[in-house]
Amino acid sequence: MDVPSTARVTAIVTRVSLRAGTEAEFARWQAALTRVAGEARGFVSIEVVPVVPEAPDWHVVQRFRTAAELDAWRSSADRATCFATLRPLLHPEQPAAPDEAAPDFHALACVTEVITTRVEPGREQAFRAWVEAVQAVQARFPGYAGTLVQAPLPPQIPYWTALVRFATPGQLDAWLGSSERQALLRQADPAVATWTSRRLDGPFAGWFPEETGTAPPAWKQTALVLLVLFPVVMLEIRFLSPLTAGLPLAVATFVGNAISVALVSWPLMRIAVSGLGWWLRPTPGRRWQMEILGACVLLGLYAVELATFTLLL
């Protein structure tokens, strides 16, 4: 598992594809890896992310403070032992791929709970063992979509941070309210000084309320924002820019952005969400027909906008 020798990266991703029936063993494996990596020098965070929720293909992201500390982790006996125990769980035709520089997986279309924990001094090892137990249980719950566990980065961040992801709010709430989690929380009392938990909203939560228990996928939200924002910006270039040409650039830009945000946030997004709601949240029985039809409608609207403003400007 090698990245190029010239790469001075501080984060790597290992891609794995599981064979069927190994989900429970993989849950225990990622929990053990989280504990072992957390004990390594320079550890920043470990993130276990599925390609899509409930898929057999996963990304295991390991982040360290420096390239040297990451290299030490990659060559350590503890890591080698962990990945040796992973091999029997892998799909026989798709063994673990070589390590690569890690991309950012934070924009997954799922719901995330952010948990911050202050650990009593001297109780870090007990806390890591407790996190391992939690990870082994939560990874078996329906809808589980990966975690990120980040060590303290003193003095700016004196607490442990965990991002727990599930496919829908209902599935996340099922885990958070489960008897298994409550029992684990009671076990943490001796090691944990304080902890807080909050729900992380989607990128455009105010425009796409979770009326049916889940927000539309992030790519659909972004596509709809582009649809309504593009004509606003083009109209500003055509009609507003001549009026603000004598103003300082920062002032002119601020005025344009303020108008854009106001128009998009109030009338335009509401109209767009109302008109394309059938595509944003298709009914299960006709999902693929609605997905294809919605994508065609959106592409058609993009084409109309481009043609219109090509002629106008």
C-alpha cells in the first residue's frame, strides 16, 4: 500500500471492497483501527466512509499532523497487523487498493451528528477503548454512512470530535436513541468530563426543509441553486454593472452579492423547489422515471438559460 515516494501528504485513503456477509466483522475491524490509530504519534483523525450508504465499498482515511508522522504510521507494525486482519474480509476479486492522497469526503449527502468530548486527564486510553466499543456497535445499525474521529489539537481544539453519519435523520435518531448507545454512554462516565452533541445541517438546509424525513441529495440541491443563481448573476452583469461602474470594486461586488442572495433566498428558490419538488423527492414507486425526467428537464432549463443570455449579452 504505497503512495508515490515524492508525495509529502499528511492524509491517505485506503480503498476496500468487502465480500458479502462480513459487515459485522468489518464494524469490529474499523473500531479496532480507530483505537490503534488514535494511539499513534501525530494522529489527527480517522474517517471511515462508504462509497454510498450501505455499500460494500469503503474509504478508510487516515490523517496525521506531518508527513513524517504519517510515514511512521504507514510503516508501523500496529497498522500492518490491523490491515492483515482485514484481508480475509475483502472481496476475493477486489483486494485493498494502494494508498492514495485523501480527498475530502465531508460533502456526502447524508445527515451528520457532531459530538465533542472532553476527556479527563490520564483517561485517554480508556476513552479510546470506549470509542472502539461504540464504533463496533454503531457501524452495524441500518443507514450507517461512516464516521470521522479526530483527536484534540491543543490549544485551539482541546476536545475529541466525532462526526457520525447516517443516510437519513430517522436512521441517525434510531442509533442515538437506542438502548445499545445508552448503555455505552453509561460506561463512558469515568473517562468523560463533558460532551456535547448537535445535528449538522445540509449545505442548503433552509431552502430544502426535510418534509419527508430526509433532505434531497446534496448534488440536487446544488444543481437547483445553480439554476436560479445563474440568471440573476447574468442580469446583474447586463443591467446592474453599468450603474455601479463608478463605485469601488468591493462596494459594487457587495451590492451585487446582496441582491443575488436576497432574490435567490426568497422568491426564486421557493418557486424552483415548488416546481421541481417531484424530482427533488421522487416517490419510491416511480423513482427512476422521475430521476431521468427531472435530469432532462434540468438540462433543458440550463440550455434555455445559456441560449437566452448568449443572445442578450
